Amino acid sequence: MTTVFHRAPRASLPVAVAGDGIEIIDSTGKRYIDACGGAAVSCLGHSNPRVIDAIKRQAQQLPYAHTSFFTTQPAEELADRLVAAAPAGLEHVYFVSGGSEAVEAALKLARQYFVEKGEPARRHFIARRQSYHGNTLGALAIGGNAWRREPFLPLLIEAHHVSPCYAYREQRADETEEAFAQRLADELESRILELGPDTVAAFVAETVVGATAGAVPPVREYFRKIRTVCDKYGVLLILDEIMSGMGRTGYLFACEEDGVAPDILTIAKGLGAGYQPIGATLVSDAIYRTIVGGSGFFQHGHTYIGHAIACAAALEVQRVIDEDRLLENVKARGEQLRASLAARSAEHPHIGDVRGRGLFVGVELVRDRVTKAPFDPKLKLNAIVKREAMQRGLMVYPMGGTVDGQLGDHVLLAPPFICTAPQIDAIAERLGDAIDAALASIGAAASR
């Protein structure tokens, strides 16, 4: 009987005892290819000696210094490095311990910015359905993940949601990408006008939707049009790259591919690659200067923000990504993975869509490929896929509620940036076998 309060207390979990490259080893000696990085975290695998040495050095030199008394060299160097690579205008970095904290900081900063700017009526946040921004109450409120929100609705702040840029399900058959993007931008504008332009603080979106819908990339021009709408009404654009940022899509910041720069951008997961818990909120100079020139104090903070060891680890992670030219590998191996999955699913009756960017890939499972009808959620197909994959020594990130929070199943893949071509082949093969076995277990034909 464990005394750990696990997130799924009824589950009987294997005990992880070691990491070796892209694999995790349990107490029986069984190896699992980590094809999801936990939750798009372990971008360098589980045994990078450079990062481990950086942690040791910092722990020996200075493990912790509270940020109300000191700054530290690792924090300063990491911030400089991030700003140098960030989209134009993002010139300051606020460090936190993870993704939810990064989003909470972004929301509070947006609100304080408008208060100090003399626009205290701006209190509304608009986000998208089928999104996820974290599990703390503010982040959960703006997220559009229905089943995560439902138990806590009485506790959540008021938030507003518009349609997601989810082409597989939302784009009309007679609609071009351009028209689809414009329709979504028009919907955002209508919601801003409905609420009152002078009451809206920010629009919040994942650059590439992560766990809730399964690596859903935006169509071309979507974020350019969204940026135009936000600028028209003085609304901040907050991009959530907790999952998709830090190289996951083949670009250090996912929004680089979309040609837009947000006012606030959140990162975590791949920032520290799992070697230390760390996240960050990148902020425009205009917002920073408003705070500095006003109260001079951001009314927010946590004990472990800017933690010296966490910053040292993240700094070394970013150096490894750069010096080992891993973004090139992300693009190459990502193309290989999507092509391999697409080839396997070309005639598969229950694989509706293979999508994503870089090594951030989603596979959506459907009962009927023509109508895109999902499976009955009572079957819990996504959970069966996870079980079958684990039996085959493969870690993937399946989820349910893909379509509307209740219906739909998908599998999210986010393997380490260091994957080789043979390892990608193994991931595709094991996942295909796991999906077919899961389908067979519920009586669905898996023939191709």
C-alpha cells in the first residue's frame, strides 16, 4: 500500500528506476521508449551528462537564493539567452516553476498592466474551446477543457471562449484556409465587441494546441489575423507555448513559424527538459516599462521563482539544443514520424487524422473515417491504447474528449529531440500495433 497520493490512486504503476537516452527503465528491468516526453517535457532524453553536471556544479556553488534579496548568474544568463532568441518585442523574462504558474503570472501581469495604464475596466479574458492552459484556478478558468473545468466551475473566474483553429473538425468543406482563418478572426472580433472593447484584457491561445486536442497546428495566416484584431482593440495577445515551445516544433518558439510576436509568451516543459522544474513568462518591453514606470512592483511571486539550480539546468539544456543543432533533427525526425504514421494510416478505417509540427504529433482516432464520427467515450479507447502501448514498451500520451470535452480520442506524441531514424521507426511501429490491439479489444476492425 503506497502512501503517495497518486493522481490516479487506483492505478498500479511500475516503478521507474533509471533513464537511458530516450528510454525509462522500471524496477523489473523493462525498458520503455519515451515517445511523449512524459508530457512533452523530456526533450533531451533522460541521461544528458552536460545537464546533470550543470546541476551538480550549481548545487555545490549556490542551491537557492530568494529573489526578493538576490538575483543569480544562471537566471541572468538564461534570461539573456531567451530574449536574444525570442520574437521581436519580448525583452524580459519572469521565471516560475512550471506551466500553470507561467500562465497565472501572464494573467495577473496583463491585469496589472491595464490597471497601471489607467484602463482598470479591462478584466475579460478570451480563450478558445478545446484548449488547456494549466490546472491552477486562473489557468483552468481560461482553458477550454470541459472535463477538467467541470468540478471546479463555481471557483473559476469569468472567462469567454471562441472556436478553436481545429481544421480537421472546424473547417468547412467549401472553405479555404484563408476563409477559415478569417471566419475565426471575425468571431474573436465579434466577441470583443459584444463584451466591450475597453473591457477586454487579452486573448489567450496555444500556438499549437497540446494535450486537449492532440497537436493541432493553426492554419496559415490564422495568428496574423488574430494579431490584427487584437491590435485594433488594444487587446493583449498571450501565446501559450508550454508544450509547443522550446524547439518542440522545430523552432525554438513555435510562433516563429506563424510570423507573429505576442505581447506575452509562456514556456515551460522543454525549457528545463525535466531535469529541473522551471517555466517562464516572456513579456514585451511596453508592459515591463509600464510596471517599472508605475508601481515599480509586480504584485505576484512564489518561493521558488528564479531558482538557481533550475535556471542552471535550463541554461545548459538550451546550450545543448543549440550546440548539437537539435532543431534540425526535430524537423527531420518529425517529418519522418508523420510520414510513417500517415503511410500506416492511409487506408486505416479508424485513423482520421495525423497532424502536428516537428516532434509534436497527434493521431486522432475515429469510429467512421468518412463522417469523422468518434467512438463512444464509454469504451475509453484512449486508455486502452495507453495500456497496450505500455505493454509494448512504449510511452505515449492518449487523451479523450478531443472533439468537445466528452467525445473523441487521440494520441499525442512528443519524443525527445535526440531520436534517431531507427528509433522513430520503432515508435511508429509500436504505436500502430498498440492502436490495432486496442481497436480489436473493443471489437473494431483494424484492417488496412
